[in-house]
Amino acid sequence: MSERASVTAEYMALFRALESMRPARSRLFYDPYAPIFLHGWRRAVWPVAQIGPGHRAAERLLDRNAPGARASGIARTKWIDDAVTEALEIAPQLVLLGAGYDTRAYRLAAAQRRITFELDQAETSLAKQAALNSRAVPRVGDVRFVTIDFSSQSLKVLSDAGFDHEQPACFVWEGVTNYLSAEAIDDVLREVRRAAPGSTLIFTYVHRDVLDHPASYYGAERLTSRLRAFGEPWTFGLLPDEIEAFLSDRGLRLTADRAVADIWRAAGRPDSEIHGYEFYRIASASVPV
């Protein structure tokens, strides 16, 4: 288990914070809580980004250091927000698998009327709870924090937190699968399959080619090297052509599979800003009735 909170989760918080600064007419979502999770130079960047041209300068700095990462994070957040809102029209439970600094339980109206289970490693979960408490973020729903290490524990820990297998659930597995082993992936999918029929799984994954042939994607060699330096290397990917069969073999039905770059472009954002992350994808599946 890691001895510190996730660095990549903090980068995602910065991406969401910058997007939320845009005018309401142009931003893809609004996350007012994202800035409370920033530390170090990322916290120092935040006040600068709020002054005149500082916002665009901060975006350009991030895009230069990790081409496509910011755009990918923003696009996937938008798509998942919409998918979660739709799923929670039916499901009374929201399960965040590797919650990081996800604030959907606090900012999505649909989630505020549901029970949310936030699963993550102890260090990241404790850092998140400390930040939420220090800023007195309103707890308008029932949010339950559950400690887990996906590499050594199963989703059976959910039962101890009061998860109801008789009621549908919406599982969100954002930015996690690429850090796990194939065995850990199977363990999670096996437990999701045990959820009530009609349950939904929303998850991200990377094209396996970025692991096998990183040079084929712009900036990927430097990106994967930096992730290893953070102590958070990518270890798992899937081939889009095989994902439907992959899920079917594990008792789940594929309902959507999109390139995150396509979501970004559909929002009218510049193609140049997503270049470098064409390997990142998002999908959803259901537990068959």
C-alpha cells in the first residue's frame, strides 16, 4: 500500500479546478471543491490562475508537461457526470472505486439523494476527509468512506459498510484500472457482477498499445516515465476491439465505449489540446437482468 496520498489524484483536482474557473456558458462542469485538495506547487499555481492571463498560462504549462492529460481528465469528468446522473435515476447507491478526490457525492444533485460509498487506499481517503473537514464542505447526503487496497482486498468490504446487494448500484471506476493487475481487475468485476440486476459500471481504461508500444503515441514515453517516478506506474490496458468479449466473459454487458478524445472534440474544444491522449478511453457496462 502507498505511504502517501495519490499524486495523480491531485493533478485531476487541479484539472477540475481550472475547468471550473471558466464562464458558466463554456465550462463542461463545475467542481467548487477541487481546489481544497491542492498542495505544493499545484496549490501555488491556483491563485496565479485566478489573475488575468494566469488561467491560460497554467493550462499551457500543464499541457506542455503532459500533452493531452488535462483535456482527457476534463472530458472524462464531463462524460461520467452525465452517466452517473442518468444511472442514479434508478440506482439508490453510488460506489466510487478508487475515489481519489472525486466530489460527485457533494456536487451532483442526483448523488445527494443517494448513499455513496467512497473506496480508496487509506492515505488518499484520510487526506480527502481532512480536506473536506477543514473547509466544512456540506454533507448533504449519506457518504461512507471505505478503506481498500485493490491489489490485496476484494469488494466484499462493501458489505461491512452497508452496501445492499438487493438494490441496483452505479459503480464508478475512474482512472484506476490502468494501475492494477489483471487479477485485481477480475476480482473487482466478479464482485460488480454480484450486484443487483440493472446495476451500472462506468470505467476508464487505456489502450493496451500505450503499454506495449508507448512510442506510437505522442508524449507517452515521457508520461509513463513520470508515472513510474511518482510510484504510480501503469500496468494494465485493454484493446477496444476485445472489450465487449472481455466484459461478457465476466458476466457483464457492454453499453458504451468511447475514446475520450472524441468526447473532447464533440464539446467543441481544440483537437491540439487532447493530442497525446488518444489512447485513453471510457466505457460503461450493466449487470444483466
